[in-house]
Amino acid sequence: MQFPALIPYGWNDRWLGPMLEHPGCQPARVVRHDGAGLLIATPDSGVVAAPLVARLDPAPTVGDWIAYTPPVTLVAVLPRLSLLRRRSALGESAQALAANVDVVLLVCGLDRPVKKGRIQRGAALALDAGATPVIVLTKAALADDADAMAAAVAGENPGIELLVTSAKEGVGLDALRLLARDRTVTMLGESGAGKSSLVNALLGAEVAASGPVRAGDSKGRHTTSSRELHVLPAGGVLIDTPGIRAVGLWVEPEAVDATFDDIDELALGCRFADCGHDTEPSCAVLAAIAGGELAPERLDAWRAFHREAAATALKASPQESARRGRQPARDTKDAPRRKGH
Ligand SMILES: Nc1nc2c(ncn2[C@@H]2O[C@H](COP(=O)(O)OP(=O)(O)OP(=O)(O)O)[C@@H](O)[C@H]2O)c(=O)[nH]1
Ligand SMILES: [Mg+2]
Ligand SMILES: [Zn+2]
């Protein structure tokens, strides 16, 4: 089975095996999901609309590879390599944002203050998905001092790659092109952060609608309303997403530890393997705070994230709980010494 038309969409041989489970079907990738239906990229007919089929489990999301029978009957969603999801607005369940993603860009506009919590939350979601988070500070040309802001953000988020870009002004785009090559990349960021503008800059065309931000606080107006996958001319695909106000955590504890790599590292020196870094004796994390090497707010954030991750576990359905029993997505150096926070 060869599907040259699907290669720009990220098709490769690893999907052949899963397709064998669906004899008589063709593969396709979901390029848009707007509630009512899907657009799928097909091997022979280009991008076509496909009505949603209720019995599909899981429900397909943008980035999914699916098996279908022509003209457009959806048969199955192929097992995902990764899934970016967040806590739904009501807080009771997970909302899928994008499937089979390799990289999640945490997009922040430098025309407004960068919110530390947002980046940490986005990083936790990305790591939980099994994807790599990359901070993208954009609209550098509109910042008073882009370098100083970037240095501050880098300092607050040790271990996460950071790119400074300016979509309209063509700054930092080559680095993004390189990052996206042969990968599926998606974005998280509040409305008006500049996500669609980055899409357009990488496409070299005004394909994704972008809209003005409010004067004064630079808040966006939710210009993008559906999640859409774009094929980049230099290779790779980029999924544009609507701006989200609240990045609700729906993650496993491992993703929290991965987000706070520095604390995880320090915790190796605690006397107790399950140290809560609270009142325990010989706590290396508290010692680092006392010694000024670790900001106390970072431990506060770590604690709050773990509380939220624990709440997720309680709310998860039995089905979800079974899924969560899987191996942690992160292939980390310290995976064997996971602690039961
Ligand atoms: N000068 C300059 N303006 C930018 C840049 N990036 C975005 N903008 C402007 O910022 C505003 C918001 O950009 P969008 O790309 O629509 O933001 P978004 O993140 O897609 O917003 P939503 O779709 O609402 O989530 C628009 O007026 C853009 O023209 C940039 O790099 N430089
Ligand atoms: Mg947009
Ligand atoms: Zn400790």
C-alpha cells in the first residue's frame, strides 16, 4: 500500500500495520473538526467532508488517522501515538485537542505580559500527551524589550526549548520550519496570541484568518473557531487551534514531575523516596529553597499541579482509569524511581 498523496500529511509506514486490521479500507487523516463534521485528507480524492459516525470510539479528533471506505464512510480511528487533551470546561472529563502530535508550541504574544502558569500548564499537557513542549514567544517586534522578556521566561522554565519569533516581521521562522519538518506540530495559546499569524507566515499565504486584538490589554477575539491541520511547504504539518482561556489540567502525575524537572532532580537528594517536600527531614528541595537555588513559587506550583492531577484521577471514568494505567508517555532518565504522589 502506497499513498503518495498522504505523505505531506505525515503518512508513513508505521500506519500500515494498524491499517491491516481494516481490510478493504483506505487511510485518511482528519484535517479539520468543527463540531458538525470532519474534513479528511484522502489518498485519491483530496480533502473531502465526512459525516461523523456516532459509533466511532474514540471520537475522531484533528490529527487522527482513520480507516474509511470510499466515498466517505468512517470505519475506525487508528490507535493514537499521542493525544493532547485538557480538562473540559465543566471539569468532569477530558477534551481531546489533537491526536498524533509530536510537538506542542506554547504560543505567547510579547505584546502583553507572559503568564508563567499558562506555560507550565501547557508544558504539563504536552508532556502528558507524549509530545515535546516548545515555548514560542511571538510578536517580538511589538515588545518593549523582547530579549529581557525571553530571558525571564527561559529562567522560569528550565529545560524547555524557547523560540522568539515575529510572524509579521519574519523573525525566527526558519527555526520553526526546521522544528516542524517531518513532524506534526500543534499550538496552545490564548486568543490573540498570534497562532494563526504563525500558520500564515509558515504557509507564505493568508490561509488562516487572523483578527485584531483589543487596544489596552491585547486580548484577542476568538478569531479561529475550529482546529485545522495545515501542510507546510517546507515539510511537516501545523495544527491551528482556537485560543483557550483556561488550560485545565488533565494529566498524570508523571507529566507534572516532567514539567518540574528541576524539582524532580533535586528530589533525588531527599531522604525519603516519596518525600512531599513539606515537613519531612532531610528534604533536598526545601534545602534548595533555603539556599536560594529554587524559587519557592516553583514548589507551590508543583504542589498545586499535583493536587489537580490527583483530582483528575478521581474524576476519570473506569474506561479512562484503565487507559491511565498505561506506561507514562515520557521516556525519562528517572522513570524507574517514580514516586506515588
Ligand atoms: N506586528 C505583529 N502583529 C502580530 C504578530 N502576530 C500576530 N499579530 C497580530 O495579532 C493579532 C492576533 O493574531 P492572530 O494570529 O489572529 O491570533 P490567534 O492566536 O490566532 O487568535 P485566536 O484565533 O483568537 O485564538 C492580529 O491582529 C495579528 O495581526 C506579529 O508577529 N507581529
Ligand atoms: Mg487564530
Ligand atoms: Zn523532599
